[in-house]
Amino acid sequence: MMVMRYQLAYPETPIPIVGWFFAESGGIMLPENYNTLGAMHGTIMIFLGVVPLAVGAFGNYLVPLQIGAPDMAFPKLNASSYWSYFIGGVIMLASFFTPEGAARSGWTSYPPLSIFESGQTMWLCGMIFLITSSLLGSMNIIVTIVQLRAPGLTWFKLPFFIWTQLITSFLLVLAFPPLEAASILQLMDRVAGTSFFLPSGLVYAGNAVEAYGSGSPLLWQHLFWFLAHPEVYVLILPAIGIVGEIIANNTRKPLWGYKSMIYAISFLGFMSFIVWAHHMFLTGMGQTMSAFFQLTTMIISIPSVVVLTAFFLSLWGGSIRFNTPMLFALSFLPMFGIGGLTGLPLGVAASDIFLHDTYYVIGHFHYVVAPGTLFALFAGIYYWFPKVTGKKLHEGLGKLHFWPSLLFMNGVFMPMFIQGLAGLSRRMYDGGTQYAHASDILQWNEFMTISAFCLGAAQIPFILNIFMTLASKATGERNPWDSTTIEWSSPSPPLPHVNFDEEVHVYHGPYEYSVPGKDKDFCPQTVK
Amino acid sequence: MSSIPYILEERPDTGLNNSRLGIWIFIASEIMLFGGLFSAYVFLRFAAPEGDFDYWGSKLNVPMATFNTLMLITSSVTMIMSWASLRMKQFDKYKMYLGLTILCGLGFLVVKYIEYTSKFHHGIFPSSSTFMGIYFTLTGLHVLHILGGLLVLIYFWSPVGKRMYDEDPNLLANRIEVTGLYWHFVDLVWIFLFPILYLL
């Protein structure tokens, strides 16, 4: 990622330190290297980074704890999900070191190019394992939530995080298989010589392609986006859940509109299956289709706004504690707001014609997943670290991590809107130097690159913090944040395979903070 | 060691045990997998030149596929019978019916093998046409599902099943019920594959 940014700021110059990687060209990054990095950046961040962290790690760890269960419903399935992820990850990363190199057709792998470009076969094999891993994991999460809730924990006493995990898992179970199907078809195209995605009369690199033809590249796009749009919500829903938990805890108030938020995300989960073709307005699929998907896209923005509004209203009148998790959670709100609202012009077919495939799109979805999801995951790590290890992360270092991160994150992504509105195309290895219309806004690239390196440096306090805290002595404090949800009644760290040291019974809703007439300002779910 | 509740007994408020819910969600996701491929079939059929799918479809062997259909339906019946015998605590009958199910599954694979090799023999490969591509992909994936199912069935037919039965008859019955649900699903996929590939 850093290498990509360096390349955009200083194209056609040898890259320091990692230049040996491009030894054949004297340390200069070639277009195909840039394409590889772009494709693998997207793949690794989404399928090896955020999904496994948000669903695999946070989901797997917190779901049993927050519902008062001893373990996941199917421990062996859980292990096979992990090992399947491991194999998929190894295949993906190993592909860099094969003679063909890693995939270079973008994380979207659009055919017909992806059928011919090298590296794609490894990518597809890796994807099949990663998809299988997600499927097994999410089935396990659904069964665990439905079946293993502690006595007294009814549906509307579940923490909001559990609801987001439930919806996310349903999205994964139902949306991932079509991508698996599409991957199998693309693998057949590459390995068995079929032409599912190859139209008749195709010419590639000056030669007529010898294939049966009569396939359709659009078919891939439909199958791909049928997954990849719900996937966006897979990335954001667990983050919303984490933010909800932390906001309720640190405002010392119940979440405002808890039930409306649950209805909103359920509706959002349903709608996310019928918006996929808003990624395809420019494919010539026709006005009726565009109008339909534009309408559904506008509708799906409503539940997101409901959730965000409820979060903002939750802050109203709270006595807010500005600790590190809360800072990250609070910054999630405007950052995700920017990410979400800039998506609206992309969802309208007319304005998308101009904005499609520009840096505006990059800015939009990075605001959703980088300062959005990623900040929520940071918040979650700071918040639940004491539960996992029995040791609290250092607040001062946490703030030293937060403030520069927030600043430089915007330094990286905000100029992308400017560049995109000026019409700068994405995925160009030199950042677009040969285009006249780009000449006025290219100077931003250097600014963004410097910001990106500073952003990287801002993670040093975080890493230091984790290692220093791990080295310190455990206090084993059960409930350092004075929280109400069930996981805080277990020992820190929780006991292996049973989690809790006494029977869990649930008596209260998830966020009974500042209940009038109680001597403490929180009322744990497990205490009568 | 494990204290996970509702492995066998049903949770009162959901009326389900863990594995039954799990297998239904698994089947839901399998439906989306085959659903994706079926919609690809529809998409490609519309995109193909007039008569292309009919021409290549006529090269498939309908009698063999009909025989295979009957075989899979029979295997689903014997699958139910083996589960029912287990519920009635008749272990020998269970083993016989399960054995029949496995034989039917193996028979299906043998017929499929003959079909595939005769296609290859005539120089027909997945790359020969879009129809043949989707035919081999769909049936190949289905064969993989049959293979997976057979592995599980053989596992429960082997002495492992007897040991599990001696330990707790309900545990084995639960496993067979869940496996049976999967087996019926794989059977059902074939019921859809047969008409769209061979008959249409």
C-alpha cells in the first residue's frame, strides 16, 4: 500500500528499500507490478483482513461471551473454518512468489481480462478456500446465537453487537455462495478452456481468442456484485455493532432507538441483496435496470441513516467519558457519515456516469472501511483488550495513536474526492500523468503519500502499547469499564471452553445505565 | 469436557437442536451456490446463438440419466428407511438400508463415469461448447457433493457407527438425520439438473 502511494507520488523513479523487488526494471515499478499490488491490496484487506477480524475474530470471540454461552455451537466446524482460512491465506500470499506472480486483475477480477492475465488461478483457488471459511464460520455464528443464548436472554435483550453479527452472518451465508459459483466458472474458463465469460469474436493482445465464445463478461459482474454489495455491509455491520456497544458504555445511557436500529439493520440486510447492479450502471444493461437499482440504492441509504442518527441522539445528554475506545467510536460517526453520504451520488445513475472509476469512488469506499470500519475495530481492540488479557491498554499511548491517525487518515483520503471530481481515473500506475485534465490536481498525490507514511508511523504507539501492556502484570479485573453486558461478568481472560465460572442468568436489557434509584450507574444483565 | 447445550435435546423456545438448525442453514447456502450456477445457466442460454443449447443438449444420454435419477430417488427412500430403523432401535436394518443407500450412490457415480468417459471418447470436452461447459461444471460439482455425502455415509456405516450407537443411540440417529437432510438436498439438485440439462 505504501509502495503504491509512493509510486503515485513519484512515478517512474526507483523506489527505495523495496526496489529490489522490481530488480529487472532497476527498481522502477512497472504497470503490471502496480496492477498486482492494487488487486492484492483489495483482496488482502477485505478477505484476509477486515472480514476475518470483524467476523472471525470479534464475532467468534465475543458472540459466545455476550450471550453467556460456554463456546460456539460447533467447535470442530470452527476449527475447520480457521484452517480453511489459513490455507486460503497461504495460497493468496504464496502467489506473490510464483513465477506467474500474484493476480493483477483488480479485486473485482473482471473478465475477459482476468481469464488471460497471469496469477489469477492462484487467486481463484485461494478465494474458494476463503469463501468456504467464511461460510462455515457464519453458519456457526447463526446457530450459536439462535441456540446458545443464556436462560432469560430473549431476542430484544441481546446486545446490539450480537444483532449485527447475526445479520452479517446471514449476509455471508447467502451472498458468498454465488461468488463461489462464479469463481468455479472462472476457474473453468482458465483451466478447462470453457468460455462462460468470453464473448464470441474476442481479440486479446492483437490475436483472435481461440475459444467457443458466446459467453458473457456481464454474467461475472452480476454474480460478483451479488456477493460484493452485501459484502460491503459485512464490512460495516460488525463495526456498527462495536461502536454501539462502546457508545452506550461511555455515554452511560441506553442506546437511543435500540429496537429501531435492529429493525433498520434487518431491513438493510434484506435490501442489500437487491442493490448490486448499482456498480454496473456503465455496462449498458439498460435504463429500466438502472432505474430499478437506483431506486433500491436510495432506499437502502435510509436504514444506515437511521442507525447513524440513533448513535448521534444517543450522545445527547450523556456524561461522556472520552477514553480511547470512545474517541475511536466517536470519530467513526462523522467518518462513516462522510463515507456514506458521498456514496449517494454514486448510487444515482446520472451522476455515476461522471464519477464512475474515478478517485471519488476510492475516496468514498475508503472512508467507509478505513476511518469507518478500521477505527471501529481499533475501538473494539481498546475496549475488549482487558477482557481478553486481563490488562488494560495504556490511555496516553492510545490517544497518541488516535489523534494522528484521525488527522492523517483524512489527509490520505479527503484529496481523493477533489481528484475524483476533477475526473482523475483510478487504477493508473503513474497516477494519470499523461492526462491534461489531471495536471491541476496531481500535486495532491505527494500530500496524500506523505500523509500515508505519517499514518503508518501513527500506528507505532499502538503496536508499542500492545506489547508493553502484554508484558505488564495482569490485574484480572472483570469489569474495568463498568459495563452491563454479559461478557464482563466472566473472569478476564475467560476460562477456556466454559468461559464463565458461574451459571449465567439474564435479568435485564443490554444497556441499563444510570437507572434511577440504583446505587450504581450501571446494572449488569446478569445481576438481579 | 464440553458443556455445549442442545446438541441432542431441543431448545424449548426454538424447537430445534444445534445440528438440525446448522444443516438447514448449510442447505440454504448450498441453494445459493447452485442457484448462482442455475442462474448462470439461464443467462448463458439466453445469450447463446439460437439452437446452440438444443444441438449440444441432444448429445447427452437421456436413458442413462433417467436410470441415474431413479437410482438417486431410491437412495433417498432407503436413507429415510435407515433413519427410521435407527429410531426404532433396529440396528441391523439400519445398516442394511444405509448400505443400500451407499450402493445407489456408488452406482450413480459409475454411470456418471461411463457418461463422462464416453463424452471424452467422442472428443467432447468442457471447452467444446458453452452448453458442455456448464454441463460438466454443474454435474461435476454435483458429483463432488455425492462423493462428500458418500464419505460421510460410509463413515457411519463403518464400525464407527456401531460404536456411536452403543454409546448413545440418539446421537447416531441425530447424525443420520442430519446427513439424510443433506443427502435429500443433493438428490433434489439432481432432480433439477436432469430436466434442464437432458430434457430441455
